[in-house]
Amino acid sequence: MSSALQNRPDVEVFSEIGVIEHHLRLAVSRHLPDGMTYAHFEVLSHLVRYGDGQTPAELALALLMSKAAMTNVLQKMAAQKRICVLADVDDRRKKRVRVTRDGLEAYGEVLKTIKWKTDALRGAFTEQEFRDVLPFLRAFRSFLQEISAARGAPEAAFHP
């Protein structure tokens, strides 16, 4: 690889984000109960943080999964009794996903087993350091969402 490419901060940011994501998945995955995948943990985490009752399509969009992949994940989680998928009260064609007591307990157990890791993370960085990095990360994510959704290559559409 050329040294010019190695010294580009935009390339280094992508590399760092990829490595961070890999280590995050690894840190959590090592503590998942039998039968639970990282995707299952992500669904539980999302439902706990943002409230259950979302549709499978809403979950797929939020977790950047295809609808088919989300359906597969939800079917496996329902078979494990960690969630239940119910008909929407207002629109019987839609389904709503709810976390079960077993799902909450499994999620809570994972959080307990990784608590020492999250405590170490919070001890290594201040709350202000986390707050300081958020505006850049949010703007970066938003920009990537916009260009990912765009069709074609408009020359001037995304120039600052």
C-alpha cells in the first residue's frame, strides 16, 4: 500500500471504525449464552433501549439488515422464547415484536457478564471525551447514510 494512502486521515478513520466494531462484537460475543448470536443480542439491545412493539421492517431498517435476515433472526429468537411476534392490534397485516421475560433475563445476564468491560471502558475515558466524539460520529454516519441511499454519482451533490 502506498504511504500516501496510509497517511490519509479519512482512510485511517474507516480503518479505526472497522477495528472498533470488530472488537466490540468479539467482546460481547464471548459472553453470549448458548444459542444466542450477536444479531440476537443487537435485537434485544435495540428493543430494550428504544421500546418493544416495533415491526420487523422497522427493526431491519434500524439494525441495517435485510427484511429476510431479520425474519430469520426473529424466528430463531421466538423459538428460544426471547421474543414474541404478535399481530398488530390496529392493522392485522403487520406484526409487532415484543421482548419476553426470558429475553430480558438473557439480555440482563449478558450485561452482567460484560460489566467489568464496560466499567473498564468508562474508567479509561471521561464522559466528556465520549460527548466530544459524538457530533463527528453522528455527522459521519448521517453523511454515509445519504450517499449510500443516493443512486448514481452526482458530481456536486456531496461537496462541502
